Amino acid sequence: MAEKTRYSDEELAEFKELILTKLDKAKKDYELLKSAITQSESNDTQDTSPTFKVLEEGAATLSKEESGKLAQRQQKFIQHLQAALVRIENKTYGICRETGKLISKERLYAVPHATLSIEAKQKQK
């Protein structure tokens, strides 16, 4: 039997459903992170000592920076998932960009936006 060169339309539809679910969750998470960054502090520090106020502002800044980094990672993840949807439409989804062989279903279920097979990924290291 000849080796498969691409996933069937039914398999692609299954992956598309998985990606759309992950994409929806990722967008919700991104919005939460974005609101955490832009939300002004509801706890007022007017009645606390100046030293404590400085410490609290420093912690808030650190928290916003961390949220910003997480939001950037989430945005990148969303872009990767959207690119995977394009590959599904082009019927090139699941094909390793290095070897040209099919990426295992197990890998695609774990990392639905993968463009490299495990073998190709290990060669990169």
C-alpha cells in the first residue's frame, strides 16, 4: 500500500474542529490578559504610607509586565492556529515542512499548529 501523502477531508475536518475550539479558548484567554493589563487598580492606596505605596505600585507594574508577556505569547499562539486553519483549507495541513511526510496524528492532537514532524524537530536541536 502506498504511503499517505495528506490527511483525508474527514480527518482535516476533525483537526479543524479541534483547532477552532482551541482558537476560541485562546481568544478568550487573550481578552482576559488584555483586560488585566488595561484595568486600573480598584484598590486605592491614598491612605497608606508612601513606602508601601511604592512597593504596591512596583508589584502592580511587575504584574502588568508579566501579563503583557503572556498576552504576546497568546497572540502568537492565535496566529499559529489561524495559519493552521489556512493549511487545512489548502489541504497542506499535517505535512512536515522539512521532510514532506505526514506529521503523526498524536503530535497534531497535542500541538495542532505543528509544522514539523517529531523527527524534523529533533534534528533542529
